[in-house]
Amino acid sequence: MAWTWPTAAFFVFIGACLAGMAVWEHYSPGGSPRRGILGLDTTRGDRLFISLLGSAFIFLAWLGFFGTPMWGGLVLSIAYGFAVFRWV
């Protein structure tokens, strides 16, 4: 893997998400599971994992169909992440 600034930014973002979730859980403990439109009981961490995994597939699909630049994939991934945390 080539360690470029986008690669480093990706790993910094993942670390920031995990740190943010830890702080959120510290100040508002017990993010109890809730049932979303998929019928799954998910916690905050589950929704974070689902949104990150789905975003990876969105970026791969964007790269396969449209190539670079990846700004469209980023917009779709952010919208997908908000939707996952809201409705899943």
C-alpha cells in the first residue's frame, strides 16, 4: 500500500471515529440497541461499523464506474452514514 496523504487521512479518520464513539459513550453511556428498518437490533458501534463498511463499498463502486476524482463517492458515503445512524 502506498502511504500517501489520502491513505493517512483515511486511517486518521477511522481513529477519530473510534475516539469520538468512546467519548460519546463516556458522556452518554448505555446507547441501548434499537430496531431499525432492517429489523436488526443495533448499537452505536454496530451502526458505525455498518456505515464504514458500506462507505468502503460505495467508494469501490464509484472508483470502478467513474474513476477519479472521488468527491461524488464521498458525498454518497456521508449521506449513507447519516442514513445509517438515523434509520438503521
